[in-house]
Amino acid sequence: MTVTLADVAARARVSPATVSRVLNGNYPVAASTRERVLRAVDDLDYVLNGPASSLAAATSDLIGILVNDIADPFFGIMAGAAQSEIGGPGDGSGRAGGEKLAIVCNTGGTPERELTYLTLLQRQRAAAVVLTGGAVEDPAHQAAMSAKLAKLADAGTRVVLCGRPPLPDGASVLAALAFDNRGGGRRLTEHLISLGHRSIGYAAGPLERTTTRHRLEGHHEAMRAAGLYGDGDGGGAAAARDGGSRTEERLTVHGSYDRSSGYDATVELLRREPGITAVVAANDTVALGAAAAIRDRGLRIPEDVSVAGFDDLPFSVDVVPALTTVRLPLFEAGARAGRLAMGKETPPPGGIATIPAELMVRGSTAAPRG
């Protein structure tokens, strides 16, 4: 049932004209009244300009692209690629043709801002929404996201996930383009093990993120398969059944996806286990911090400690030594998400596509000394 402006007015105990003034922002309204109206809008999930069913089902020329941090190349590359497909080349006249207006929404990685932006895009009847990067693994937030995305889809908004797995309940989205983070993490650690490394630390990302969990699972799979998480408790199989081991916990430090977190995590890893010969970082930016911490302790890369990252961001090949990492096709994935959002490309079978990750071996990893 469509919620009307009159419903909001009744809920907020004001006149429909007052609701209109608050939503349009074209007339001064007391702060307490404004807050009451906005609360009613949220409670009823009112869609602006949607009293009539024909309008409620219509969409605008707006497409929203949600990112955690636009300053992070991981998100900037995907958002830029998506926007290039959404905006289109134009005809040079300055007139809009079949293009859409792409709005990049910076959530700061907070679940609350993610939901707020989706609500704002719903009220604007966005033609499509592209959500980039990993999701927060919180049951309450996942339920709220499922409900919100279902309402967007029901109103005709195309929902595309880019670099993000589908929600557990299989919420209705047009397409989910998920990176093979688990497989990439496993191959990266297998490479280090093949070089002879046996004591490998991991500077992980935020504990609640799907990207963190999947990359870490791949790393742990490789370590267990090589028998490096035994602790005398029955080896890799027992550790897997128990959800981990003491060695696994000691050699894993969680933090943010930034340079300072990589530095702090590596300092802690070297304190816990001075004999570490390699550090795997949650992403390339974290790897920069890890490398700085290693050098500040008077150690050399890779002669004393090898370092590996993830994502293959543009700077990875230019650091010294060049960073061994896992390449994710960020631009290609973002461009595909943009085409899907525009209806230019057919969704993958079942709406889900796994995008392969490629191991890039460079100078920051080598066989341990001795």
C-alpha cells in the first residue's frame, strides 16, 4: 500500500502543507516540528513525490553509487568506471540523451550512513543503485538492508552489487558481482608457503566485513593444508573443526584498511612472533604500513621479511620493492556494474557472478633466509 503525504501528516500531527514545507525546504519550520515530520517519514518509509502509484513506480535519471571511502583507490576506481558507463560519452552538444546522473555517496564505512543514502535514493526514485565493496556482517543490518533493497527493487530501481556478495537471504537484486577474495587469499599464501615460509603473520581488516572474512579464510585454508596451525592439537583438520588454533590467533591482528593500521598490526605481529618471515596484509594500503614497520625495525624486504598485499592498486608496482599482491579487476567490475545499472548488459545467470582474482608475484616476496 502506497504511503501518502496525508499519512505522514497524520503520523506527525501536522498539516499536509507543513509536511510539504519540511520536505521541500522552501519555508521555515520549527526545529521540533521538522524533526517530528522527518521521524514520521522514516517510520512510514514515505517516498517523496510518490502519492500516486504511477509516480511511485516511476524512476528518475538518477543513479546512486555507494562507496565506503572515495579517497581509497579500491572504491574510487570502481566508482569512476561505473560512472563512465552511466554518464555515457554524450554527443558534444551539452544536451542529455540516454545518460543518467551518477551520484557518489560516501558512507564512511558506517552501516547507518549506508541505509540513510539508500533511503534518500529511494525518495528520489533512483533508476539504479550500485553498492560497492564488502558488506557488514551484522544480522540486524543485513535484515534492514534486505528490506530496503527489496523496496527499491519493487519500485523499479535496479540494484547492483559490485565487489560484494549477495545477502544471506538472497534479497532481490539485479546482479551481484563478487570478487573471489577467498581463492585469491588462498593462492597468495600458497605462494609464500611454496617459497619455504612457515611463520606467516596476517594484518587483517575489520572483523565484521565480508571482504576481511573471505580473504582471511583463504589464508587460513592454505596454512591449515600445510599443517602450520597444529599447536599439537591434532593438526589442520582439528583446528578447522574448532574454528581456529592458538597459532592462528597469535599470527592474526585485525585493524582498519589503512596504512597506519598495517603499521600497528605488523609491530604487534613482530612482538608476538619475532621469527615471522612473511606478513600478508589485508590490502595494498595496509601492506605499505606493514613495510614501513618492518623497515623501522632495521629489517629488509624481502631478505628478512616478505610482504604481500591484495587488490593490485596502481601504486603497487611502483613501491620498492614492487609489491606481490592479488589483482582484482576493479575497473572492469565497476564498468560492468555501470552497464548493468543502465540496462545495457544482461545480468549473469542466477544474478550472481564470481570475478576471478589473479596472483601477481613481484619483488616483495622471496624465500626466507636459511
